Amino acid sequence: MDQPNALEKEVKKIKLYDEFYQENRILFNEDRQEFMFKQMRYVEEKFREWKYERRKKDG
């Protein structure tokens, strides 16, 4: 079975988020543990754009 299980998918997602965070720290307010809903939606949107651009770049 070639399909990754749920845990592997979660790990991959976390790694992607980590890479995104490292490249885009400015989006995050490190003084606060929690984001307001709007900020979180903005970050999600930026993450999707980043992922798309990365996929394009990687081919």
C-alpha cells in the first residue's frame, strides 16, 4: 500500500508548517501564544500560497 497513513500525513504537514514558519516568521507575532481568528486565516492563506509556489518551483 503506497498511500501514507494518517500519522505520516500529519508529520509531513507539521514539517511543511515548520518550514513555512522559518521562511515567514514576520507573519507570526511571537509575543503571543494565540492568534486572533483573522490572523490565523491570513496565515493559512499565506501558507497555501507558499505551498503552491513551492510546488511550482519544485516541478
